Amino acid sequence: MTEKFEPKIVAFFCNWCTYTAADLAGVSRLKYAPNVSVIRVMCSGRVDPQFVLEAFARGADGVLLGGCHPGDCHYAEGNYKTLRRMRMLERMLKDMGIYDGRFRLEWISGAEGDKVRSVVNDMTEKVRALGPLNLPGKFKEWDKEIEELETKVNGGSTKEATVHAR
């Protein structure tokens, strides 16, 4: 009997809008997938692309970023900063082989609890269909490939290469 894959999704939610909408969804008893671990940030503009990369590196199968609608940011232009950064990050993730909906940026106001529910459920289903990303496992495979390449290039063990390099 095979076990159904349940994706791990990390969500960075703006304190003023998306986090408030998630709270509204909970208070309104709107049911959504429990696969999301929410991290509250003061502004989506404070989410460094490195945070997203770190989430994937630590085993997340998907990352969701939620912020105020453009023009409604409590910090004036934070969400425009987010948009520029995340478009660049999407290109980089694609180059790394992480695409097809594993990263998602959504504008959700504090009054849109139902949108939080639909976005979380939709993303969970899409990531579930993609299967596990398992980036930590891929790191181990890549490290092994590098060790094998070093051994091949040095014609012996990697210890010899280290000794000769000094």
C-alpha cells in the first residue's frame, strides 16, 4: 500500500494583509489544507529571495508568498519591491529546475479570507501532483557526483588531491 504524498509548503505572509486574511479564514471556519506552515513577516518586501531558497533547501516542496495588493502596501512600495525581486527569483528557480507552481506570489488583502483558502488548496493540489521536490536529497546526489568527478580528475582519492593542493 503506497502512502499518499503530502507536500510541505512554507508561506511567508504579510502581517497587514495576507496574515490577517488567513486569520479571517480561521475565524470564519473556512477549511483549507493543513500543509502550509505560515511565517508572518511585517511586509512582503522584507522577504529576501534567500528565505525562499532556504525553505526549499530545508525540504519545502513549495513556497507561497502573500502580500498586500499593489498600491495598498502599508509601507508604501514594499509590494513593488517584492514583485521585482520575486520575478528575478522565478527565473533563477527555473534555471535550478524548480518551477511548475512550486513557488507562488499572491496579492491577498485582509478581507479576502476565502482567497487564502482557495490559494492554499489550489497550491497544495498542484504541488501534490508534482510530487516531492526533495532538494536536500538532491544535494547529497550532487555532492556524490562532485566527489566522483574529483576522484576521476585527480586519478585517485580526494585525500591525495587535498594533500597535493597544499
